Amino acid sequence: MSLSRFSLLAALGAAMLLGPKADAEVIIQSLARIAACEASASDSSEFDQDTNRTDSFELNGNFTASLVAGASGEVPIFGGTVVNVADSAMNTEISVNASAAEARFTGTVNASAGSSKAPETAEGGIASSDASMFMILGVEITEDAKTLSFEPEVTQSATRGGQFGFGSAAIFCSIRQNGETIGVAETTCTTTDCPPEVTPLRRRLEPGVYEIEVGVNLSASGGASTNVTHASNWTLTLSDPPSCDLTWNEFGSGGLFSDPDNWSPQQAPQDDGSGCNNLLISRNGAFTVGVSGSQAANSLEVRAPSMTLQSSTGGGLTLSALVGTPINGLQVGEGGGLTVNGVKLAASGVEVGSLIGGDGAATLTLTGVATELISRGTTPADPDAKSIEIGVNQQGTVDVLNGAVVSAGKLRVGASLVAPTQNAANRGLLNIRGKSGTQESLVAFSDETIIGFASEGFVNVEQGGRFAGGENATLVIGGSADATLAVSGLNTADEAPAKVEVRSALLIGGAANTSATAIVSDQGLITADTIELGERINGASVGPGSLFITLGGRVEVTNALRINGKTASKLELGSGGKLLLGGPLNVGFGSGSTGRAEISGDSATTTNLTGTAIIVGGQFGTGVLDVSGNTNIEANSLIVPRIAEDTSTGNGTVAISDGALVSLSNDVIIGDQGPGKVTLAGPSVLTANVEVEIGARGRLEVGRLATVIGPRVRVIARGGRVVGTAQRGKQGGDAPGTIQGDLELIEGGVLELEANASGDAALRVEGAFTADGTLEVVFPDAAALAANDLLTLLEVTGTTQGAFDEVTSPSRTSDFAATVEVDGGEVRVRIVNPGQPIATVDGEDEGEGEGEVVPPPAGCGCQPDGKALATDTPWGSAITWLLAAAALLGAALQRRRISEEH
């Protein structure tokens, strides 16, 4: 079995036997200290465990453990056996020094865990090892507040062996009260990510009962020679707050920040480099603190429902967290509300919504052009090292208004310290709105920024707001919880539009079972180097991401926009929206991904998309592109799908309807290697300035009133299919679908035409028509047919040449037979044997049609070999083979050219 920190909590019950001392300020109610090592190797059922455990109320003496566990097992493989091995070791010492007024715990931990399996590709034989240490403390603080301080020095490493190896090492300290986590310091080192250090934890604890836990966990499994190590020295103390921690005691409004009489102890705040001058402002009611000149302090914690830092003479306030002090310089929490007006505030990290309890949501408001908040590091070497965290343990809101400016290294919107959660109680909201004169309200970040980091996150950019990233700063919408970015443009002519500027990647998509969404409307603008829907940081494909562009919203991407995700990610572009791409639009391009793009327009406005290429479906991905209405798409080429090798499984589907215009300056390639389908419903238009190529698994459907414009449409491989449908478009009318160019089929190609009850052709070719392969005729269900019926299927304004190998019908029984006749540019079928009606199939499979060739009736004018279409040239048979060979060669060269371009 594996050691679980939660299973050890039962040890506390036996330790909580002695009552508190009446005069004690810090009462240790329970103390559990446990260390354990485990190792197991499968396929031999071998398991080894070594545990040292002390559950004690005693507050003196040391706890020591020196443990080791190891296991090995033989794994049968073809031709012999291999050995998988696991081992773990733990050396720990915890010293306790406590009095009635304070308690100090000092720990030293050295541990390792390893596993191996050789060869790593052998079935079974997964070895695993674990090493763990926990100190679990139940404590009561009786009268005055105490300060908890956890200061670690940690060195960890994790190396991965083989494809399946995984290891991790972690250390943490957590504080809980009434079942809620109110403080955490932790770091986890894995084989893919190993942070260099643990930030110290410091919390003020008011009188009450708390659960405090310090733990170390190591784990290694699978792979070949996977190893993790951990070494740490740490100190946990509960003691009186430093005498230079200052509390605001002015109960009027307008008290000066710099006045010593307004603080207890009585001294003016300053940053003297000693870790003192940590400021707490906690009181009821609305009030103002005046700031003038240059002010400094170590940290500021606000617990007030409505407090304003008001500058009267252009004041500046600097807060700098030092080693051993709280994680962040500025904390607003426990129902706190802080407004900064005209003050330039510099802090080494900001938390809003940082404390549990109180009156709930916390708000930080920055307003006016003279207002600035900079979250920066403690030295010039790391000026952007600190973050702004919103919604840490309660709902946190930051409003940046009327020309105010905020800059930080990172932003974490929805930055819960507890486990990932969708709980609205600790969500984060960032609102950027308005301008003053020509100055926009601005939030700038220089490092990776995540919306929905660990709890719900929302960012609203409106009416003169700007959200901007630095040169290499990635913006991630969706971490471990739901996330939304809304860019809602402008309301009046004198307002600047809302902007989101990402000079690196914009990634939309978080953990599984979460929602990640970006919405751009009302002249809002997003610019980015690349946009990934359904891709999270480090390239891990996770939950779906959605991008909605509507009501005149605009998105500009320097390179590619990719729609991926294990579950379907989605792009919606509609109602006058614009999407401008400097690279391709990839829909469902990533391995195992599913993507969907819906592009539509209404009668009042045109929706526009431009890009270098549109690729629907990738090597192992599935893509769907739906284009409808008043829409204009312009790109170099359309590839459905784009596939790199014969073992690929990707597929793509494109539907163009309701008057949409899709224009390609180069080629359309459909189903070259994977299944690809393009459907046009009238009066839509697809234009290819070079040609439309239909591969072995491709299908092009041209509905009534729809138009394909280009020099030629070619089936370039056996199984490729061109379909003409008899159904009328939504706009009505009897005109068949039209190919404004040549139509060429090769042997094994399929031309599928739907018979129309009115007698109209299903397809018109306004160029030359070259026939070969199979003609499939689809009849309405239960259509009444009789021998010698003559049906018009195809109109050709140019020449016709070549011949079909056979005529079949998927909607009739196998004894169906017909021949083909050409008269005055019309291609018709004459029924020889009507067969019997069966359920009509949609023809979406990639194979050839079925049926049998029968001799033509006497006097029908057909070829004596039974091929269905006679040519109007004496050299038709020879030229058919010549054209087919040229078409295949041209197709190969064209595919090579398209591949090089994209």
C-alpha cells in the first residue's frame, strides 16, 4: 500500500489527551510525527516497507528516523527475463523547543526514491517507490495574536528514465482553520518541472484553533532508472509578532500615512531593511488614509470594507517584501476594500482576496491617470519577478479605471491556494475600463499570465482598456478552472477601443472538464503572435478552448491559429467579425485533437477571414469548418485534410452554404490521403485560381445554385468523388450546381449525380468534361422507373470526351442497368433495367460504386463495348489515357508545391 498523509490524521486523536494549561499562550493540543519508506516491484508481488512513527504530546526531545526499503522482481519477456527494481531511503530529524509563549520546530530531511525497468518497453514489471515524512500539529492560540513563520531551504531533483518513467519530490506547509486552508507554502519537483525554491510562509494567526502540517513526499515509478532526491532544512515557529509590526489606530477619516500617532506602536512606517514595518489596517466603516511625499513600508495588509489611499501632493508608496516576511507586499482580504487614487504604489507582489473569513469579497480599485501599481521583485536584478494574484482564498476583484496603470511580472486571476476548485467564493475578477484624455487604462505583464489559474477567473477589457503582454509573455485562458476573457470594445465615438495585445502565444484551454473562453465584440481587438484553442502551456493538449468573434470584433494573428483539444475546441466568427491571419488556420490539426470552426454573417454586415491557408483536419486530428451567410473568406489554399504519412488517421469536413464566398488564390485539395469532404449549398461560391484536386478519399458536393470557379476540378486518384445534388438551395430556383471550368475524372473516380424529378440536370460544367471511372445515379426513394426512360443528369457547355467504365445506382438493387447518351451538351442515362428501389445511401464512403455492365440495347448509339459515354471526337479513347496520365503527374507536382508552401 502507499502511505497517505490523510490516513495519518487519525493519529491525532490519540495524542489529544491533555487539557490546556491555563496560563499558556500557545497550547499544543496534539503532535504527530511519522516517516515511512515503501518499495514494490510487480510481477513478483514483492513489497518492502519501513516505518518510524511517533504520536506524542511531549514538547521536548527529538524525533529521528533512518529508514530504507527496496524490492526487485523478475519480468518474463520473449527469450528470457528482465529485472525491475525499486528503492527508497529517508533520514529525518525534528527538534521541538516550546514554552507557554511560543513553539519552535526545526527539521532536517534527506530522502531519495528510485525505480527501473529494463528494457523499458517490456510489458508489466512496473517498479515503484515512496518516501514520506509528516509532522501534524494541533495548536490553540489563546489570547493575543501570534505570527506563524515557515522558512525552508530546499534542494530537490527528479530525473526521468525511459518513456514511462515518472518521479516527483515535494515539500509543503499548510495552515487550516475550521476545515478551510488559510495558508500554503509548497513546491513540487517533477521530471518535467522543478521549481528552484519554496517561498517562505508567514501568517498572522488570531486567537483560535488551527491545524498545521509540514510534509515531504517522494515518489518514483516505471521507466528505466528514474530517480528523485530531496534535502531540506526548515524551521516552523509560533511567536509574538515583531514589535515593529504596525497596526492602524486612527478612527477618523483623512489621517496621514506618515503620522506616527496613527500607528501602534507609535512610529512612522518605513522600510528599514530589517523585516519590520509590516502594516495592518483592519477596522470597520469607510475611511481615507492620506499619502503625500514618498512613503515606504515592508508590507501592507488591508482588512477594511472601504479604505482609500488618497494622494494630496503626488505621493508614492513603496512596499518591499523581504526574506521571512509574507509572500506578497500588498494583501487585501477578509472583506477588505482598498481604493488607490493618485498614488504611485510599488509592491513586491499583490494578493487580493487573500484571507479566509471576514465579510467576504475583497476589492482593489485603482483610478485616475496619476495612479500606478507596480508589482516587482526586491532587487534590480528581478524587477518583474513578483505576481499579482486575484481571488486567492475568497473572491477578489481588481478594477483598473480612468487611465490607471498596473504592471507586473505575472498575473494569476483565480489564484486559489487550496486545491483546484470551481467555487465562486474564491474566484478572481480583473476589470480594465475607461481612459482619461488620451491615456488608456492599462494592465501590463512581462511573464506567463493565467486566467483561471486554480479557481474561476474572469478578465473584462472594455471602453479604453488595454491588457498587454511583454515580448515573451504567454497569456493562458484556463488553468485548472473555468476562465473567460471578454473584450467588449467601445460604446461612444470618443472612447478608445478595448485591446488585448499578446506578443507571444495566446493559449485558450485549461484542465479537463473546465471551460476556457475568449469573447471579442463591439470593436474589441485581440492581437497575438499565435493562438491555440485547446492547447495549454508546455504543449499539453487538455480541455477545450473557445474563441467567439462577433458584433464587429477583430482578431489579428501574426502567425497561425490552431484549433485543437482532446474534446472539441471551437472558433465562432460571425456578425461582422474579422479574423486576419498571417499564417494558416488549422482546424483539428494536432494529434488526437478535435476542432470546429463556424463562420457566419448576417444580411447587414459581412464577416471576413483572411489567411495563408485553411487546413481542416490534420495528421491525426478531426476538423469541421462550417461557413454560411454573408461571409467572405480569402486564403492561399484549402486542404481537407492535411496529412503527413500513410498511417495518418486525420479527417476533415467543410460545409459552405447560404451565400458564403470562399476564395483561394491557389489550390483546393480534398481527401488526398485521409477522408476529406467539401459540400456547397447554393448560392455559395468556392473559387480556386489553380484547381480543385480530389484524392482517393475525397468528396466534393455541389448543390443547386452553388458554384465552383476555377480552371478545373480533377479527381486525381481512384475513389475520389464529385457529387451533384438535385435538392434546391435555400434561396430556391432550379439552376443546377455549376463548375465554371473543366471537370476531369480518372479511372476509378466517381461522378455521383442525383436524378431530379423535374427532369433538370444535377450539375452543369461550363468547360470541358472528361469521363472515366464510375457514374453513380441516385434516385429518390421508391422512384418509379421503367426500361427505356431517359433522364438528364449533366449539362456540359464545352467538349465531352472519355467514357465511364460502368453505371451504377446505390438506391436500386444490383440488377439495375443503364447506359449513357450525349445529346447537345446534355449527358443522359437511359434505363436498361430499372431494378428495385432500396434505401438511398448518402455515398459518403470512400469506395467505388457497385453494379454490373450489360450490353446496350440495339440502336441506342452507345459504344459496342458497353461503356456508357460516347465521345464527340474520333480520338477519344487514346486521349482519355493520355489526359489521365498527365492529370496524375500534374497532381503529384501540385501536391509537392502546396506541401512546400505550407
